[in-house]
Amino acid sequence: MLLTPEYGPRVRFASVFTTAELPPDPLLEEGLCTRCMRCVHMCPSNALDKDDYPEGLTDKKACATYNLKLARRYISPCGICIKVCPVGEDRKLYGREDASMYGREDEFPEYHKAWKHVRTYGGK
């Protein structure tokens, strides 16, 4: 982790190039979407269409415009749709399978505060 005085801690990502023969992961045969609509309801740019959900296309222009606004504030891409998705082993690992806990400020004030921060995406 890098520390910069003007922006605080920073993470540097890197790529690894190789000629090694690596076996591919198996292709998914089942759909992962649970049709909970969290991504549709939580998208700050309304880039997901509830009528064609989940097969519909993302409004890439709306998503890109929102991300451009974030970039101007030195914030990385939004990704809220991914953060609210209930699918994934990390949800079980960290005990976050019930995403409604973030909206219940009276019961889970610390998670609600964190969620509000994520929704505004750390901007000033």
C-alpha cells in the first residue's frame, strides 16, 4: 500500500504475464442471478432496466457518465451493482447474506453508516 499526502492510502494493481500452460476454469452451466433486483434499485445512474432484468442491456452511457463524474473527484469506478449482489462466497464468509441490514439504521447503525458511505462512494 502506498501513502500519498493528498489522497491517503493507495493500492497499486499489477498484471502478471506468463507463457505457462494454465488450465481454464470450468464454464458456468447455471445462471447465478437470484433476481433480487438489488442492483436495479441501488444503481445511482439508473443504468439497469427493471423491465428486461436481468437479460437486458446496461445503459452504458448512463454508467460511464456517472463514473466520469466520480473520476473527476478522484474516485474509482462505482461498482455498487456488484457490491449489493447477494451471490458469492464472500457474502457467506463475512456474514452479509441479508443485505437489508444496511437499510435498518436502528438495528445496525454501524453497517448503515458504512452503506451510506458506499452509496455516496467516499466523495466529499
